[in-house]
Amino acid sequence: MERRALGVLATVFAVTISVIGNIVAFSAASSVSYDKELHPTPLIFVGLLAGIGASTLLVWRHQWPVLVWGIALVPPLVGSDGMAALIALAALAAARRDRLLWLAAPVVYGVAAFALWRDAGWVDGSQIWGVFIAEEGAAKIIGVLVLAAMMTAVPLVYGILRGTRADLRERERREAWMRAEMTRQEERSRIAHEMHDVLGHRLSLLSLQAGALEVSGPEKTGDAARTVRSTAKQSLEDLRQVIGVLRDGRDFHLNGPAPTLTDLPTLIGQTRQAGVPVSVTMLLDQAAAAPPQLGMAAYRIVQECLTNIVRHAPGAPADVIVRGGPGAGLTLEIVNPIPPPGTVPPSPGSGTGLTGISERVTALGGRANIGPTTNGTFAVQTWLPWPPP
């Protein structure tokens, strides 16, 4: 609002001073030495009208800088003031700094020099800028050229500085928008990773539990059905939360506290309950004191690996090794046998799970080695830094 008010005041000042300059130029051009009365010629009247018209157009000098500049060149050529041309040059320099500007600047300089030369020839006492110029000879030429250069340089430099500041503000605005967009993209990516890990794991266990329900005896049907119902309910809650994020734009947080290293036994127990034989070796020092980012990353990595085993090697045993401590780092190793080709039907999936593991490890400054081994197993080996206390 303050900038807009200053802009309005600047426009009013520019138009006013230009109109006054044209009136003064009209009076000076109409003066004669032998009479106190004004004796305007038709050309001088035309110059006055052209000058007032050009002064009025200064209101739109920032909207149409080239057009206003071109029209503002006319008044000084027909005997009126050249102030509008100088103001229009400043607006043109603020709007564009290309070949047109470097063509416009010499043109305005020539017009200003012409107007000053004419001013120097007016009757004594009616001169405007001519009082600073010698009456004749080389001194007059030099005075006209130097004063015209000064009058042209001031609006030119002012316009360039104003345009440069405007460009910098626009660049900062674009950079701020890009940073905000990158932040939103990172948040969307985070949501996608979380939902891939959490919902994918639960749905995989749900599918496995449903298959077990089909072949289980009557005595185990109730337990399996309750497990299926609980898993489906949790998955539905997660899905509702994601839909709320997409609809309302609110922050995304999974129900309950973020998982840590101490939650790994619960995760492995749920996987075993679903029918996956998991062998676990955990050698951790101060697991409860692990940084939250480290604990959550380790949990998600193990979760994604167990999900992949359920999807792509159902029934295969899994070996999970978790060891480390403060200062030594955290090592995770999840290994499972690769089933023979054709024995496992293709499992639907986004294919981004292993990529997500690598991204999590890289984000924390760790290392990851993922892929099949020479002894017919598939291994995910990662190391994550664990700073000392």
C-alpha cells in the first residue's frame, strides 16, 4: 500500500512538473524583445498542446513505456519543453534494458540538445536552461552538449537502478516460490514414502493373513479373523488420514508416536504372527536413546524389507540382524532366500520400496548395499551414523 501511494505521488509530481515546463516553454517561446505581450505562432500552440498531451500520457509510462517515450519526443521538436521525454526515458530504462533502450538514450540526448540550443536563443529573461550556456561560439556548443548529457544521464541511471531493483525483487519472489514448491514436493514425497512403508506393509500382512485364513482350521479361524480385522482397520485409518491431507492440506502425522528402535520387536512379532518365519539378532547399546530420525529410518527399512519378503517371497524365512550403538553407527542386514523362478506369482507394487530405502540412508549420511548375493539370497545391508552421546 505504501509503495502504491508513493507511485501515485511520483506520477502526480511528474505530470505536474512536465505541464509547468510546457507552460513556461510556451511563454518563453512566445516572448519578443520589443514587446511585453506574448506573440505565439501556430507552431508554438501546437507545441503546447503536444506537450500537455505528452505530460498527461506520463500517467501510463510504466504500462506502455515505448509508446509514451515515442510520443514524448514530439513536443521539444515543435518548440515545447522536453521534460516529458526525460521522464519517459526513465520509465523505459526501468522496464527494459536492451537494444531499444540504448537506441532511445541517444535519441533523447539529441532531442534534449536541440531543445537546449533553442532555449539558449530565446530572449534574455525568458530562458530556462539557456542561462547556463554561453551565448555563442564553441563554448555554446560544448555547454549544450554537456548539459544535455547530464540531463539525459540522470533519468537513464535512475531508471536502470529502479529496473534492476525490480528485477531483484521479482527474482527473490520466484526463488521464494520455488523454495515453497520444493518444500511442498518434499512433503508430498515424505507422505508417499510413509504411506508406502506403513500401508504397504499392513496390506501385505493382510493378504498373507487372509490366505492363512482360507487354509486354517476352525480352531484358528477366530484368531486369524480378528487379526485381519485389526490390520484392515489400521489401514483404513491411515488411508483416511492421507485423504484428509490431500483434501484439507493439513499436516500429515501417523497415528501415535513415531516408531523407534525399541519398536522393532513388535514389528517382527506382527510379521511372525502373519506366518513369516523371522530370525532376529539384535545387539544394541542404548537403543532407547537413539536419535528419533535414526530410529524411524531403521524401523522403516526393516519394515520395507519384511514387506518385500511377504510380497515377493511368501513363506521364505528372513534373517534380520540389527547391531550398533552411539559412536559406532547402526548396521542393518535383512536376508531372505530368492524363490525359484515361476514359483511365486507376480506381486503388485509401486517398485519404489528399495529406492525409498536408499533415499532414507542417503539422507542420514549412511551407506546401502542392496541386491542378490552369490549364495542365492537377496540382502539389504545398510549402515547409518549414530552420533556419540
